[in-house]
Amino acid sequence: MTKLEEFLKEPLIAYFSMEIGLSTDIPTYSGGLGVLAGDTIRSAADLKLPLVGVTLLTKKGYFHQEIDETGQQIESPDEWNPWEYMKILPERAQVVIEGREVEIAAWLYIQESITGGKVPILFLDTDLEENQPEDRGITHFLYGGDASYRLKQEIVLGIGGVRMLDRLGFDIKKYHMNEGHSSLLILELLRRYKRDIEEVWDEKLVWDLDRVRRLCVFTTHTPVEAGHDKFPYDLVERTISDLVPLEVIKEFGGEEHLNMTHLALNLSHYINGVAKKHREVSQNMFPGYEIHAITNGVHSYTWTSEPFKRLYDHYLPGWANEPEIFVRVGKIPDEEIWKAHMEAKRELISLIQSDTGIQMDEGLLTIGFARRATAYKRADLLFTDIERLLRIGEGKIQIVYAGKAHPRDNPGKELIKRIIQISRELDGRLKIAYLKNYNMDLALKIVAGVDVWLNTPMRPYEASGTSGMKAAHNGVLNFSVLDGWWIEGHIEGYTGWSIGPPPDVEADPAKDAEDLYNKLENVVLPTFYNDRHTWVRMMQNAIGKVAYYFNSHRMMRRYVTEAYIRD
């Protein structure tokens, strides 16, 4: 039996995602969406769920980030060799793009768990000798190029992915679309399950909509209209063919343009947002659809640092595959939690010194802010009033930043530049390090090594967020705007602290900054420096009240019971 054949014996859930983050060495992810997809697959393997992943190979990755002396982000291809991690399968699938037949190959990667569970992942690749040069590059760059390039990628992912699964002999029970990038798979299913027109009196009934809906699950991650992929129909007509008539696409994808989210909403039997607040926001954006909420989680074992893994192994055996055991964290002595935290903190400080030359102090309150560099995440909210920040924090705090801006996100690039310029202006008064080329390995070191995890998005633009969940797995306290998952995980002064007004009050940037400074000065710093007992007890609460629930094992059990086995 070949490695592939063992997965062909039972029906599987096909999990489609434009990006999947498995490790730093396989740079087929850009950030939260891809890392979440990787955590989904890791938990599926741990829980022995019948699932197969489908994604793009992106041989040149997202991009490798350098930052020059002026703070300017410099991008270069993040090339890697798939032969080192997976094997290419001999079978081929075909799609038609701009009237040309494009060959697709699949690379097989198998995610294996110590529980004995396995999940195959198909990485689709068009960089084949049989293809024209412009088609060979379709799967090179993650989120690269223009609208035409993106649409071609989504054809390969959605249509090509379904055809490849069929070509390989998979029996698919459900198709789970992780965001709208793979929604074109619906058109392939419509084409496949077309009724014989002689059997029906109305031409519209030729499309077996109910059957297609029962097969489809859709998770939306984007709480702003501009974030949903849309393609003009002149581009669609030039690029897509051999599927269903344009009027059918317009009926389900929208009259003005092809909206990938609308296509998925209209033909999925189960639709969910990724936090309770995000469900509410999505329901308001898309009235008339029944949208559920399954709050995201992170893979506990992946996002726990080595010092805490050893601690949990000793006091909470079985935690990695049963994160509910974190509720018993009270068994762990305070001093051992602090010791594990300080080991992770020293490791981060050593990394900062080797990468930037900045020597931080392990005794100072260390604040971490690491995520995609884009305007709405407001990485510079902390610097709204620099003089006040200095009065509060000079000699008491140090700050660690990391994050990439999309190559076309100029405001995001300016944000990086501004933070680096501020760090130089404040040199000698406030230590600020910006670590380049943010990736999964670096993320774990930061979330585990800081004392406070800062998150300051403009509400309600944070669909969920997962970095704070990773911090909590390492006993790091969240200090965050009440948006996304933190609305559910926050207990003021117990699991961390909020910034700004409650979620049902209109957002106000000035009030957010004022509350951030007030709590930093009057609550966070005094507790850290003067009441270590309370601080460590809050670390325990973060583990026992946040990590025990906000993990991908719980998330996947919810998907199974609410989406996958639902007809």
C-alpha cells in the first residue's frame, strides 16, 4: 500500500485554504490565516479526524523581509525546495485558463501525530514543463501579482483542487472553504452534479443546488467589505471557461462582479465566523444568511515553549492532546511558573541581542507586539503621546515588535518605518527592538518571552486573532482592545486587561490611547513590580481559563459536530 492509498478507504473532509503554515521551513503562509490552517490540520491529525488539506505550493513563498537603515521594508522571494519535505505525485489534473489547458501536479505532505493520526495535504503546482511560461508561475507567489494572477490562483486552488482529489481517488464527504479564495470549487461541483436537462422542465433546475449546498462548508475571516475577493466579469469571462454559464455565476456570485464570499454564502449549508463578535459583524454585513460562530483556537503543543512543555509534562500529563487539563494549572507551584517564564524570556532577550545588537534587561516589563503590519492593527497606538509614555515607562518597560507589511500596503510599510524611527529617537531612554522576517519560529519565541501581549486593533476589524491565545499558553498576559476572541477570553484583572470601551460602545482612538496609558501606569506596572504573587496568579489564570478553551482541539470538535456531520 502506498502512502496515498491508506487515505482512500473512507470518506474525508476536504479542507481548502490558500495558505497553510506547517513550519518556518515551508513558507506557504503569510500570517494568521495560514497558521490557523496549519493548526487545524495538526489538531485533525492528533484527533484522527478524516481530513485532507488542499492548498497551493507557492515555491517562492510570501516574501523574505529585510529592513534597511531607514526602516524601509525590502522584499525578496522566499524560495524553498519542496523535494526536501514532500513527494510529487504522478497524477495530473487540468483546468482551462484563458482558453489554455493548464496542467496541475500535486505534492503530497503527510502531517503525522504522535497519536498515530495522519492528515495528507496536497500542494498544487503548475510549474511544469508542459505549461506555458505564464502558467508555470501561477503557483509561485502567495498573494502576489494583480487581480488576474489572483483569479488564476483561485482557479487552480478551487477547480483544480476538486479535480485533483477526484483524479487521486479521494471520496469527499464535505468541502470546507477556509475563506473565499477557494469558492470556485462550487462551480466545479455545479458542473459535476448537473442533472440531465431532459428530466427537468425548468432550465434553472438543471443545477442540483441542494446537493452542492450539502457538500459545502464556509468559514469567513474578514469583517470588512474591502477584504473580500471580487473580480470584474470581463476578467472572469476572459479567464474562466468550461464550467457553468456566466448567468449562473452571476446569480450566486453577484450581478456587478464575482464576489467570492457571496458565491460561498449562497451555496454552503453551514457558514461560520471565527468569534462570537465576528458572527455578529458578519451577520450585519450579510443579512439573510444564517451565520454561526466557531471561535478560533491554536494548536497547544505547537505554540507552547520548551520550558512550559516540560512544566506541563510534569504536572499536567496528557495536556497536549487534552488541553482541557489546563484547568488544573493550580497544581503547578508559582515559583515554577515564574522560572519557566524567565527561561523563555532570557531566550528571547538573547535572540534580540544577536539579531539587533540591542541588549534588553530581563528584569524590565517586556511588551510584545508582533503581527501583520497594517494600519488597522495600530502598532503605533502606544506612541500616541511619546512624552507621556516616557514618563510612565522610562526605565520600566521595553518593547519588542515584529511583522511584515504586504508589498503593496504602503501605509503598513510606513508604520514599520515610523516605529523604527521612534526607536532610534528614544534610544537610551526606551529600548525598542523591531525583529525582521517574522515567521512561525520567531512568533513562538516572542509570544513566550514577553511579559505582556499588546493588541490594539481598530474595532471591529479583528475577526478573531490568535496570537494572544498563543501567549496565554505560555502564561503571558493579554493587554488588548475588546475585539475578536478577547471579548470571550477577557476577565478584567484576572486573565489580563482590556483597552478602551466595552465592545458595544463606539470605538474612539483617543479613548483607547488614554485607557492604555492609564492602565499601564496604574495597574500593569505596579502589579508587575510590586505584587509578583498576583502577577503569577494571573499567569495561572491565563493558562487555566484561556489556553484550556482557546485551542484548535476544541475548535475542531466543534467543526465536526456542527458542520461536518450536519446534512
